[in-house]
Amino acid sequence: MDNNNHEAMKWQKRFERERAARKEAEKLLEEKSAEIYQLNLELEKKIISEIEKNNEKQKIIFQQSKMAAMGEMISNIAHQWRQPLHAILLTNQKIHLNRILGHEIDDELIDSVENDIKKQINYLNSTIEDFRNFFKPDKEKVEFQLKESIETSLDIIHATLKQKQIDVIKDFDSNIKIFNLKNELMQVIINILKNAMDVLNERLITDKIIIIKTYEKDNFYFIDVIDNAGGISENILPKIFEPYFTTKHQSKGTGLGLYMSHEIIVKHMNGFFEVKNINFKLENNNYKGACFSIFFKK
Ligand SMILES: Nc1ncnc2c1ncn2[C@@H]1O[C@H](COP(=O)(O)OP(=O)(O)OP(=O)(O)O)[C@@H](O)[C@H]1O
Ligand SMILES: [Mg+2]
């Protein structure tokens, strides 16, 4: 009996010891779980705050690059408006001259003056409309002809291209239409053209050429923008899409143009954006330059 009792006590003690140990382990587990939970919460908060910080940074970059583009646009508007304003002034002078010379101001003269002024005003209107549309961010994708969006981009910077005596060679496939963000694509094309103009000028190239092509290849629609400024040196080539990378003086470049362009094409438009140096031949002359390619899956 004693023996049995002793045995029972032993089991009881062992049982209690085990229960206590289990309780201890459970408590520890609970504490650790709470700790992990807390850590997770903190980590989550940290991630959210980092994402917010990153979004904020992104917004600032977009804003900065928009401001730079805006400055550029304003100087282009000034260029583009000079000529029609001058034409209006001349037309005005035509009437004035006729009056002081005592010539008859007949209906024919008035009609022609009216026509001239109307034409110039329409032109002024259409340029300002181009600029206005350009700054409206696209909310919706639309169907548009690649050729047309490139022509409008060229119109926007037409005055600068002319002033810098750059020969623009166009080779468009008029059949290509895409369903995408039209204004944003124009912004990218202008960025690439502006870089080409800058480098053609910087390197004092005498016969300045920019070629723009659109074509289909291997299930993709391509836009190539090629210049004859000599190309991008291999050691900076991998860096040109990074934000703030620039070889220009602080007053001339922010280093955001290509970064923004890459973001727009790849992230907003689901396309591809690449660059390489190429050699090409034109009317028996050999040239070297950068070739920027934008392409979209058909
Ligand atoms: N067509 C080109 N030929 C040679 N180098 C180029 C060409 N396009 C761009 N680069 C180089 O890539 C760099 C980055 O271009 P990006 O457009 O991002 O900035 P940026 O033109 O310097 O300044 P921003 O565009 O912000 O005014 C330029 O500073 C230039 O060195
Ligand atoms: Mg640039």
C-alpha cells in the first residue's frame, strides 16, 4: 500500500513538474509571440513610412522635372510667337502706310489684312493649345497615330530646332496606331530631342542631324531617335537613366529628363526604353551618334 502511495505521489509530483514546465513554456511562447507581433507592427509601420517617404521623393522629382520642362516651354513659346506677332505688326503697318500715303483703303485691302491677321492668330492659338495640352497629364489612354504625336512634339520645339539649324529627317510608318498615353509620350520625345539638340550644340557639330523613325519589327512598334553628335561614352552609358545624373552645368540640366522618360515609358505606358551608340551612313557620309528606342508590344 505504502509502496503504491509512494508511486502515486511520485507520479503526481512528476505530473505537476511537467505541468509547471509546460505552463512556463506556454508563458514564454506567449511573451515571444507578443514580442514578434510588436516587432511586426513596428516593421510594418517602418515599411509604410519608407514607402511614403519614397512616394514623396518621387513627387518632388516629378515636380522638379515639370518645372524644368515648363521653363523650356516658356522660352519656346516666346520663340514661336515672335514671328506671327511680327507678321501682325507688319500687316498693321500696311494699313497705316496706305493711310499716310493717302492711298485708298479699299475692301480688297481690308479683306487681305483681315485674312492675314486671322491666319496669324489661328497659328498663335494652335501653338498655345499644343502647349496647354502638353501640360495636361493624361488620365486616360487613347488611340493615336505615332506619327501624329511625333509631329506635334516637333511643332512644339520647332523654333529651337530651326534656330539651331538642325536637320530633322522623318521616316514614319503612317499606319502605326497605339492605345496609350499620348501627352506623356510627347513629353518623352521632347526630352530626347532636347538632349540631342544640347549635345549637337555642345560638341559643335557642323551638319547637325536628327533622324526620327517609326516602324514595326518582331511584334513591336518602334520609335527611334538618332543623332549624329558622336554618341554617349561607354562609362556613362549605364548611368544616364538614373535620377540627377547629368554631365551638364547645374544651370543647364537637372539630370531628370531621361529618368522621367524611362519611368513614363516603362511604368506608365508598359513599353520599353533603350539606348545604344550606332554608326550610320547618310548620302555617302559616315556618322556616329546615340540611338534612343522606345517600343511597345503590338
Ligand atoms: N543624345 C545624346 N548624346 C550624348 N549624350 C547624351 C544624349 N542624351 C543624353 N545624354 C547624356 O545623358 C545625360 C542625362 O540626360 P538627362 O536628359 O537625363 O539629363 P540632362 O539633359 O543632363 O538634364 P535635364 O534633362 O534634366 O535638363 C546628359 O547629361 C548627357 O550627358
Ligand atoms: Mg535632358
